[in-house]
Amino acid sequence: MRPISYKNVTLSGGFLAAHESLNRRVTIPAVYDRFFETNRIFAVTRKWPDNTDKTVHKFWDSDVAKWMESAAYELAKQPDPELERKVEELIDGIEAYQLPDGYFNSCYDAETRFQSRDNHELYCAGHYMEAAVAYFEATGRDRFLKCMCRYADFIDEHFRVKGAAPFLTPGHEEIELALLRLYRATGSRKYLDLSGWFLKMRGTNEKDLPVVTRFSPNYQQDNVPLAELKEATGHAVRACYLYTAMTDYAMEAGDEALLAAAKRVFEDIVKRKMYVTGGVGSAREGEAFTIPYDLPNETAYAETCASIALFFFAHKLLLATGEAKYADVMETCLYNGIASGLSRSGDEFFYTNPLRFDRKAEKRYTMLVSEFPKRSLRHRVKVFRCSCCPPNLTRLFASAGGYVFSEDEDTIYVNLPTSAVFKDADRRVEVETDGQENLALSVRARNVRRVSIRIPEWHRISGAYMVSSIPYREKNGYAIFEAPAMTPEDAAWEVSIRLEGLRPVALASDPRVTENVGKVAFRYGPTVYCMEECDNPEVLSLVADRARLSEAEAEWNEKEQRTELLVPGFRPVFRTEDALYENASDQLAYAPTVLRLIPFRDAANREDADMTVWIPVR
Amino acid sequence: MRPISYKNVTLSGGFLAAHESLNRRVTIPAVYDRFFETNRIFAVTRKWPDNTDKTVHKFWDSDVAKWMESAAYELAKQPDPELERKVEELIDGIEAYQLPDGYFNSCYDAETRFQSRDNHELYCAGHYMEAAVAYFEATGRDRFLKCMCRYADFIDEHFRVKGAAPFLTPGHEEIELALLRLYRATGSRKYLDLSGWFLKMRGTNEKDLPVVTRFSPNYQQDNVPLAELKEATGHAVRACYLYTAMTDYAMEAGDEALLAAAKRVFEDIVKRKMYVTGGVGSAREGEAFTIPYDLPNETAYAETCASIALFFFAHKLLLATGEAKYADVMETCLYNGIASGLSRSGDEFFYTNPLRFDRKAEKRYTMLVSEFPKRSLRHRVKVFRCSCCPPNLTRLFASAGGYVFSEDEDTIYVNLPTSAVFKDADRRVEVETDGQENLALSVRARNVRRVSIRIPEWHRISGAYMVSSIPYREKNGYAIFEAPAMTPEDAAWEVSIRLEGLRPVALASDPRVTENVGKVAFRYGPTVYCMEECDNPEVLSLVADRARLSEAEAEWNEKEQRTELLVPGFRPVFRTEDALYENASDQLAYAPTVLRLIPFRDAANREDADMTVWIPVR
């Protein structure tokens, strides 16, 4: 498959369109304002106000770059002089202060640069390259792109040709995938080769291994040559950026061994190391992948950026293989573990996305320790010290249209069924849904002989099935619709598809995820649900009725503009008020109740509340 | 009630006798040897070997003192010249190096003493006083006692009379209860008054409050005057030592308000803050009591010393009130959260006693962090840096006989039904049990008009009932047996009691303990059970059969010399090997299995294994 650019796609309704709009109206401006207030903008423009502490953090360039990339996508969709002015001002700074040899980083200079693998300079460089490519593709202007080509040229010389740095590969991957974008934007094979060189050096060179960190070699994916990878290890964001680059490079270079490794790693993630929400990197220690089935809910790290990185990885595998299962994971991430990173207001963010909130742990801490921890894990915040997640969300939602469709010689693929229009010089595919859980799609195509609609994995899980106005055949998880035989070459044709039998479904997890034994989680369509205290007092004491799991009902909440679930359940009643422990059969009664579930992504948008995705059954 | 000294009691069989014997044969010598190897002994004797680092830790005196107290109890029971020599050598050191004004601490001198409330000097002093009283009562020799009286006199002068220290009350309570023992041993009211003074100053003086620590005032029980206490707060060992002293002082001084406060705090503990094992102090942060119902299983701190301290507290309340419910808690602690602190071999110790082991957390850590944590939480060890728990176990098991009986003017109470003989100049009560779960008792009394046998709470919970050879009436949770009417004043009489209907029972916890929702724990008699991986592969994935909880069977394991439980359960089978999450109704099957449970106190005595007390039910 080949991707279809967001520039050829209009999101016209539903989840993605709503997020694109919120992102443009609220999130992108808010992230800029926070970066302005926290001096990140000045670090690049060098227009420091008087009396300002000029300390720059090593992550800041990547924050600004991702914001620039987000702005670029919006500028391609509609003019916005103010937004453009902000980006140009940042480019002015980059151009003005880029070193003569091409190096650019706000935190380091010619003296201090490239001294430690953990200084994130290649990571920041990669994000600038992505932003430069996005800005070039959006506006056709190449000033920023040229700056970044000079930087890439310098990096090629410094690392690959001269081996002048005390390390060979970045501590935080990113540049590998960015170089591939730079290659495609410029046509210069040097960038493809440099990307491949970074990939080939990883896990195979002696220079990087002795670097002493708190973490073991697999933290930075140094444990094994990439083509031999069998499992996902280490820092989840770094890992998934790397796997994204691996897959993309393998496609470009026709490297079957590397592609096979990427597929193995992906299977390891989704079958053993991914939360039901698409969250990955369960361990707070190292923000990392851990051993199989180690998926604690309350202490889940599940960084927003890690789900985004997994989304990118899955997208590359989708393009490489044409198999719908990769788009299933993209969708799971998007509707759940990614979207949960953003408040409904659009201007507050989660870094970590745990699947259970228990305020007791926080109260415990407040009670015992005088200095209350600065940040509650249950409140999204406006900016982080290391604020990688907010601009990662903005760039993803700004370019979300680019993930809906893809193509090959004779087919347009609908990977994320939602209301959207693909249009280029002579072709057009229009998808309309009911805007909710894709219960109905109407597809109109012109100048296209074949449209393939992904059959989501959640159709199968919930026992739903497609009914369509014209017959289809299935391949690789797609329903393939052919233009009716008599349709003239450039004529329009239509197909309408209805999803029948979609119901909320109770999911069990593999029993090796020990914390979830005896519990279920609910999913309706692509959306994973949770139960929050705001709707369910004493929420963490409630249980679902095992005999009536299939009676869970979806209900549209007009005020909140979302589908909620009503699940038959029980509220345990402890008959002996005086005891903490009692004979279970004598003392524990169960009062019937109805559990109200909301989308996981919507948790923590009301008052402070306990929450759980996994619900014990009785 | 008045206590009956361990000196008048012979433990003749069952749990306590076995532990007393193991303690004498293995644990007391082992603890001495470890203290010798770690220089603790030299810190007191000052017979430092050459080339030895003479750094002394501020806890060391208390470690040595508790070992001396343990040895004293054993010396009262039978001569042991080698043991006596070791104690005398330590007393030599104390006598030789006690400062002229009475101060003694191996870690501080006249210059450095009493500068910080957190230096544990009054805590160490208290433990020396307890040891001195025990040694005096065991041997009749008062050399050590006199040393400690001089020290107590100095403390009275320094703290109460002169207010010469920069603080008024100890950061770690203990001396308050020790002074009461010193008062009873010497008859000197000064020690009673000093204990009362420390108690009255706590939470009421300005001097102690501004002390800056990481922890809030309730960590050191400074938040409120003791008579106003409503809840248990802060460091659990410190708290329960304080509550023990409060209760004892209230009894001695007839302070009803203080006694009422102690009772309130006790109720707060057992109804809201105690694990089913009798563990207390659930929070690792501060080793402390937290908010009600905050009882996480895997991260439970539940320090061995805290259960011992709760045992002491409950014992004082038993004496103050005569109510059996306090002995219920003593027994729960003793058979579970205390006994679990000791390996079956008798020479290895747990500091913390979690109710669930999940090796995933440890594997996660090993995988990610180069420096593996020094100590696995799942292996008992021979000595700790702060080795308070081992000699706390030795002194408790060495004096365990002193908790079996108590008396008032006309009654001998059997508080902990076990095989034991009480004998003094003219009276004798002999209790024989079957040595297991007290399924049968035979009591023979001479020169005693009334014997009251505690009816354990677990009789009620398990639906068991007493059948006795003579009728009884119930009061305060005791079955009161009167000598048959015709029995001459000094004649022997007998009663035999059988417990009928005792069965393993599945306990539920108050649903506000959210982690235990949908789970049960098993108890058989006083013993709480757990399920360990050694007997149950994939133990943390197993569930109990809700419909057959009452079919759990007890089975004697001759090899291991313990009763084990067989519980009908299921092993979940996930039909889709390829998925981490699936439709619960389609994909999750349950294969019947039998869960084998062992006493919680016996966990972690075989190979490295996962374990859980609370088992999900289905």
C-alpha cells in the first residue's frame, strides 16, 4: 500500500473530525502559549525577554519542532497568517543561529555538542527534520527544509563518515524515521542510507554499549542487532519510533529480514505487552516495555507518546503488508490510549494513562508525607517539564486524515472507517458514517475501480456482521467492493454498508495478566470503556453480573455527546458493620445495581474520581 | 484481669510450644551470632576485634537489648551457662561504659546525646529497661536492673525536671511501656509518673511539633493529645508501642479517658486498618497506618514488629477489659502476621509481610535496571541493617507462655487455647489440646473454682460450636466453667470441650477494601491460608469456585506437619492463543481444578514462588 496524504483527505464527521477541529481551535494555540510562557519559543527565536533565566532543557527543541510540524499540517488545510507568522519566526531563529557547519540545537553549541548519547540531540534533529518536511509539503517553501538538509548532511559527515562523536547511534531514536521522510521529500538517497546506517549500527557496535546508565542495554534497544529482534524492549517511545523506522526502511530498501523482525516485535507487543487501551510501556521504571503479561493497571505508565509511537509503527506495517490487523491496533490506540492523553477541553494533557485510579494511594501519601507531590496523576495538566506528549497529540490530530485511506494500483483502502472524503486530480471516494460507532457507512467512489473497507477486529469480537448493498469478498481483513461491471471508467458508483449486531462486549484478558483474573473490560466498537466514580459511587467496590454481561446496553448521552454503557451489576453489602473480614457466604450480600460506563478517553474530565477499566465479575 | 507470668506456665504442645522450642534451639542462638558477626555485640561489650570499623548504628542498642530480654526468659525456664555468660558479658559492657550520670548508648556520648528526637535513644533505653526487668525477674540478680534505674533516673531529671533536651517526647515510642515494667519490678512510682509524663506531653507540647521531618505530625503520633485520639496514625510500630503504654498506664492510673481513647484506636485498627493476617501499617511510606480500608496486598508493609506491637496492645486491652475480642486479635497476629516473620528453619526473617507475591514486578525491575535491588522481598534473610524484627520475635516466643493464661480473684482465664500447664504454689490448670486447630480441649484444674475458656471469634465465623462435659455460661466472649458444686476447695476437677463443626471458611472483606472485591481468603481455626505457586502452577491466574466455597476441605500433610486446605476452583483457559483480549463469553473457559492452600505463615519456605492470600472467585 501507499499512504494517501492528509492533504487529499477531508475529515467530515465523527471522532477524527471532532478531534481535528478541537486540535486546530484549542490545542495547537494552547500548546504554543504554554511553550511561550515556559520560554521554549525564546530558546529557538533567541528573542529572550529581559531578566529571563536562559536555561534551556535538552528536550525543548523537540517540543517546539513537533508544534511546528502540527502548525504545518494546519497551514496546508487553510490559511492562517498568525499561525504562519509564528512558524516563520521560529524558522528565522533556526536559520539565524544554525552553526556554519549545519548543527542546530538550542541547548548545546559547537563546544558542548554530541558529547553524550543521552543528550537527545539526534532526537531533536529528527523532529526538526519532520517539521521541515511537513512545512515544505504544506507550503512549498523550502527555507526550513534546506536548513535541515544542511543539518542532516553535517550529521552524516560527523557520525557516519568521520565517526567523530563518542557514540554512534542516538540514545533516543527518532532521527531514523525522520531521515526517511527527508529522503522522500528531497529524493536524496544519502538520507535513506544514513537512516539505514543508524539502524545497522544499533545493537552491533562496541562504542555504544559501554555507556553507563541506570538501565540495562535493552532500555535503549542495544541488546541485539535489529534484524534479530524477537521482542519489544526498553523505553517504549524510543522503541516504537525505532520499530517505525525499521519497518519504513525495510519497505524502502526491500529488507525482508528487517521487516520480519518488525513483525515479530509487533506480535510481541500486541499479544503480550499492550493494554486493552493500546497503551504500551507498562513500567514506570524506564517508561518501558517489561516482561510478557506484566500489565499492572493502577501503576500503568502507558505514556501518551508511546501509544502514538505504536500507532506510527502499526501504520508502517499496514503499508508494508496491507493487513487490516495493523489498522486495528492503530484504531485501538487512537480512540483510547492516545485520545485519553487529551482533556475534553483540548488544553490539558496526561503523560501517563493508567487504567485504574484509586485515590486511596494519593490520600495515603498526603496523610503521611508533609510535602505533597506536585502533580496528581489524576489531573491532566497544561504543560510538563518534559512536554513531549502535547505536541505529539497536536501533530497526530492535525494529520489524522492521512491515516484514513491508503491505495495501491487499483484500490482505495479505507483503513479507519469514518466520515471522510478522499479527492485528488481525478479520483474521489467519499465515506459517510453515522458519526458514532460506524454502524453504517455509505461509500461513493468516482474513477476508482475498487474500494476496500477494513472489517474491524471489534466486529468479530462483538459478533457483528456487515450487510452491504453490493456483495464483497474478504482479503487481509478488508471487505473488497468492486465497481459494478457496467460502470464506465470515470463514473461514480456507490455502496452502502450496515453493521448489524454490534453490541457492547465484555472482554477478558489472557489469564497470565494476573491482575485482570476474574475481571472484564467493556468495549463498544473501537472504544474501550471505564467506570468512573462520578457516575458510580464507591466505584472500586462494584462488580458486574457474570450471568448478564451480554445485557450491557449502549445509551446515547446527549449532554455529554457520547455513548455510555449500562451494565447489570451489583453493589456488595457487608452485613456486619463491625467487622473488616467475615464469612463470605453469611455476610456478603449483593444489591443489584446498574453500572454506568463512559469511554476511557473521557475519564478524569469531571471532579476528582476513582476509576477502573477492569471490573470484577460475580 | 491480671497477667500470669510465663514463669508459671509450661507450654506442652501445639503451635506455641513448637515455636518456643524452635526459638530456644535455633532462633535465639542465630540472632546472637548474626549480631556478633555484624559487630552489634562489640558495640556494647566494647571488645572490638582489631581492624574493625567501629561505626555504630543508632538502632543497635535496641537490637541487643531485645536479644538480652529473650535470653532472660529462657534462663528463667532452664539453666544455660553459655547463654548466661553472653548476657553477663553484655551487662559488663553496659555497667563499665555507662556514663557517671546514668546515660548509656553505644552510638552517642555525653557530647552528642539527646540532640535529636529521631536518634532513638529513649527507644533504646526502653528496650534496655525491658531487658533489665526480664533479667531481674528471671534470675533475681539486679545488677542490670540497677544500671537501668540509674539511667531512668537520669532521663527523668534531664527531660521532665530540667527540660534540658531540645525535645520532650521520644520520636520512637517504647520507653513509656518500659517504664511501667520498671515501676512494677521496683515499686518506684517515679517510673510510673515519668511514663505518664511522656504520655501527657505527647501531642500537647510546642517543643516537639516544629521538628522538621519528611513526615507529617501524625507520623510520630503528635497530632492530638492521647486522650482525644480517635484513630491510629503514623508509623505502626511506634503507634502500637504507644497505645500499649497508654492502655497499661490507664489501667495503672485508673485513667478512664485514656483507656477509652485506647479502645477507640483499637477499634479503628481492627475494623479499618488491619490485614486479615493481623498485619498493620499498610504503607511503605513511613511504615505507617494510612486512611481506612487502604490495605493493598502486594505492597503491604505489615512489618513483623508492627504485628508484635499490636499483639502487645491487644494484650493490655484484654487485661484492662476482660473481653475475649482482644485475645482474638492477639491470636490472629500470632498465628499469621507474626509467625510469617520467621522461616520454618527458624533463622531467617521477614521485615515486611505482604499478602501477595508477584514475581513479575521483580522480573520487571531486573530486566530494566542494571543494579538489581539487593534484597528480594520474597526471601527471608538472616539479619537486617535495622534488625528490629528478629529479636522481637525471639522475645515474644520466649515469653509466649505469659499470654496463654490470666486471672482475677476467682478465675483462671485461658486466653489462647493451647496445650499448656499453669502452676503456682497451690493452683494448677492443665489444658490439653489435640495440638492442631484446638478441635478438642481437656482442662484439669486444682484449687481453682472457675476456669474461663475464650471462645474464639473463628468459632462463630466458621459456624462451629462447643460441646462440653459440664455446662457453661458465656460472658465477654469466654465460656465460664465452674468447679462442680461438690468439689472440695483444693480438689482437682475436669472439663472436656470439643469443638464441633469447625470447617475452613471463606472470608470476604468489607468491600471498601477495594483490592479484595470479588475475592475470598481462607481461614481454618486461627490460621489464615494462602495459595503458593509451588503447589499451584500459574497461581495468580487461578480462581475459586463460588458455588463450592463451603466444600473446602482440611487435609493433614504429614511430611510438612501442617494442615493444608483443598478448595474447589478453576484454571482459566484462554481459547484464543493469539489474542491478549477476547470476548469473555466466547473465549474464556474454566477447567476445574483443586487449589491447595498452605498457612500464610509457611509461605516463601520453598523455592521462589508467587503467592496470594486473596483469591478471585468465579
